[in-house]
Amino acid sequence: MAIDNEIEGKYLTFWTDKQIFGISCIDVVQIIGIQEITEIPEFPIYVKGIISLRGNIIPVVDIRLYLGKKEKFYDEHTCIIVIKIDDHLLGMIVDSINEVTDIPDEDILQPPQVSHDLDSVYLTGITKHDNKVILLLNTQKILSVDQLEAITQSI
């Protein structure tokens, strides 16, 4: 548990479509450069395919497309952040990594409500750091466990 205590309150921040997002470092397994992705037919447009990493087959989601943004050509700054959702791994394609930063719980605000009945599904909160607004993603809701299992079992 010592590792969790060391990274609790730390967030990996990254750029996607001129916006800074953050995810808890507790969920981050590894950051890798963009690599060849094997496409999978008949999956949502934001699921770009799969990669193989140290013997693990990992589905890869383009965060731009997941958020409804325009697709962008991958360049030398594009990265894949490998996260863990339950017992599954998921790769998230982001435009570039920003930094790892400490964000105390008291600095995190609730995400805005999209409607009176529905909060933003993928946001856990919003914060400000170095005069920049950071949207904190709920990595557990990018793909459901059922979706992850369906992707990995179809291979």
C-alpha cells in the first residue's frame, strides 16, 4: 500500500484538442509512444484497435474521438497512456503528456451538470493549476468492463 500513498493525490495531465485533462496516477500503468495499432472491425469509431504490449493485448481508445472531437494525425508527441480498469488494461491515445502534478481533494470541484438529470459521465471533477483549467477524467467510465471483455475476447 505504500505505493498508493506515494501517488495518492497525484494526477497525470495531458493535452487533447487544446484542453488539459487529468487522470489519477493510481490508474496509470505505463506511458508509451504511439505504435502500430491493429484495427478491429465493427467496434465504436473511438476504439482504434488493439496493441500488444509485453504479451498483453490492449484495446486502444482515441480520447479525441471518445470526446466527440475531430480526428488528428498522430505525431511524435502523441502517446498512449495504459491504464488499468479492474483486471483489464486499456490504452488511451492523447495528443501529448503535460506533467504529473499534485492536486489536493479540496481543490477539486464537482463537474458541471450537463442537464438537470445527468452529470458529465466521464468527468470526476474540475480543478485549476498554473492558471489552467484541468478536467479530471473518470478512467473507469471510458469503457465499461463488459466492453473491455467483449473487445479482448473477440481477438
